[in-house]
Amino acid sequence: MTDVFQLIEKLWYLRRDIISDGYDQALSRLAEEVPMVIHRIPSGTECWTWIVPEKWTVHEARLETLDGEVLIDTANHPLHVVSYSLPFEGVVCREELFQHLHVHKTDPHAIPYVFKYYDRDWGLCCSRELRDSLQDKNYRVVIRTTFEPGELKVGEVFVQGESEQTVVVAAHLCHPAQVNDDLTGTLVAIKLFQELLQKKDLYYSYRLLILPETIGSIAYLSQNEDQIPSMIGGLFLEMLGSDSGFALQQSLLTDSRFDRCITSAFGGAAPEGYTAGYRSVICNDERQFNSPGVRIPMLSLSRVEPPGSPTRPYPEYHSSMDNPSIVSFERLEQSLDLVRSLLQVWENDRYAVNHYKGEVFCSRYGIWPDYRTNPEGHRSFFAIMERIDGGRTLSDIAIELGIPYQAVESITEMLAEKNLVSYSRTAQSSDPHTG
Ligand SMILES: [Zn+2]
């Protein structure tokens, strides 16, 4: 993780619009970090109900007084123009200008990040402070942008495990001149995959997809439909570098094995974090993975302010204030640690098979938790022990008892040490009434 801030310095300010030179530059730089296949999907390609848009380039975008005083200029900040703005040059009255001049909802000093990929309009962005100071009757607008056929690019990193069953990790890279959303998710994912690539004993396979938001997921999935059946779970990553607490958003398929496992693991790995339902924290590419005809249970991990906060997800969201000063090395490191531990639980989560019948005679094995000194431990030991039957995974037991995965694992590990329990990838029911 030590070099992560060098990468942030290099990549954050690039004009990384969905199909653009800046995006391509950022992806190529990331491809130096990990073995990456870059998929190219040309503009105009039909991807299910979507069509890949054209490449967009800004040459210059300015707002001037009629005397030629420059008020807004993309040379000073890339966010001063709406992403995918149409070209426009002319003199407009103040009222018309204001219909095309966007400001941030909460921060009067921030330039907002605004994108209009599909509703074809021109637009500039500035701070509310600046907009409020505009008193002239007319202004000159110069927006020189071009649209041309290009290629949407998706970076794929694949790590082969013993099983073909694949966990897909997704992050987007298409937010120009911003860091927490979206560079931090991408960088944590890259670091995670550098580690996964070193591992020799992975059971599951892992696929990282770095893409432009929404259209990138649609494009990749529609062009690689044969991979969808083996993708059994997913995790979307973003907003992982700021001070807010962790939020885990469940998938649409809350009963999936992946949801159950990751949710119960999150309870133990980030006890101060919170878990919430699908689409209730943030909406991103996980929507496409969970969608009809795809149905990959993809959860989402981010750091956001608690529900009810007026600046949720965080104050600098989608603005020029989302710069390197709001992310810290420690937060990124914590985020990587959390993602790593969630996936480690997914690797470990198996059926716990009992080598005993009846309750274990704990005193004989020296594992009896004394209810007089440790009533809670005593209760949960027996609650876990009596559910180990070869038909439940560790996360099944955790969910059933409403306790973290890690609490269950500490007991099964103790029993495994005494050869009273073993683990299996498949159900091995010891109930004489089944099978
Ligand atoms: Zn965003």
C-alpha cells in the first residue's frame, strides 16, 4: 500500500470521463500494477438495451464577460464543464446561462461534478459563490468539445483458484479529478488483487473489473455472457479513503450464500460499521450485476456518513473538494484489511461436520466454558455446538444465531483441534432422517 499515494497523485486529476483519453491513460497506468486484460468495446455497440456512446474530448471550456474577463475556465479545474457537454459558442443572457450553470447542493465553495451522457445538453459548473456574483445581463460561453467513435475500455484481472466459481470485484474509474469517489475503490481493489495473485491455495477464482460506471458493467456483461453463470458473488468498492465509518450494502439476493457469508463476516470484522439493504446506501455498478438476466449477488462496501446526515454520503461527494486531502493512508489500509478479511472468510466458510453424536462431553476434552464465570460464552458454545450437523455452513450458524461469523469459527476451530469437527465444501448431513 506504500506506493498508493504516488498513484493517487498521478491519476486523480486526469479527465477520466467514461470514454476519453484521460480514462485510457489511467487504465494503462493501472495495468502496470497487475497483469490486466483490457477489453475494448467500440462506440455504437449494442449492449443489451444500451448503446456504447462516443468518445468525448474537451478542448476548452470558458465563461467570459463581454469585456473578455475569464470567469470560469477548464484550464483551472476539469470539473468546470459538464462531462459529455455538447459544444456551444455564443452570447447568452444571464437567465439562459443559469439554466446551464450548475452548482453544488451543499458546499458554496465547491465546483460540482455533473455528467450528462445521454440527454445531450451543454453545461458549465462553478461554485455557488461565483454564480451568485454574476450580475451582468449577458455573458460569452465557449465550449469546444468533440464527439467521435472510440472504444469503451474495461480492465480485467483474473486469479484462478481451484474452483471455477468466481467472485467478481468491481470498481469504476470514470470520475474526473476526484479521489474518494472513485479512485480509492479502484486502488484498494488493485492492491487486493496484487495479494490474491501471490496466493497459491485459493479455492475460489477472483475477477477484478475496472470500468466506467454503469455502461462499463453493461458492456462487459453483455459481451461476456458465458462468464455470468460461474460468477457466484460480487463486491463493489468505492469511497474507501475518507473518515466515515464502513457501510456494507447487501445485494438484491440477500439469501444468497455470498450475502449470508459476507454479511456475517462484516459483523465481526467491522463491528462499528453498519449493514443495510440493497440500494439503501449508494447505487453503483452493483445494480447491473444484480439485474434481471444476470442475478449475480453483488454487495457494495464503502465509507459513508450515517443515515439521516444531510451531507451523506460525505460532504465532498461529487465535487472539486473530493481531492487527495480528504483521504488518508490509514483509512485506505483499514479498507484493504477489511476487504481482505471478508474474502478470507468467504474462502474459509464451509460446512462444519460433527464427529460426535449427542452433546460433547466437554470436561473430558478440557473445553467446558464455566457458566459461573462465563455465562455468555457457555451459552454461545452450546448454541453453536448443537447446530454443527454437516448440513450448516459456519455462516449459516452465525446468521441463525445472529452473531458474527468469527464467533462461530472460534468454537469450530476449538472443536476441530480436538478432532471433534472437520470442514467440508459440500453438505455432509449427519441427521439420520435425511438422505
Ligand atoms: Zn460517483
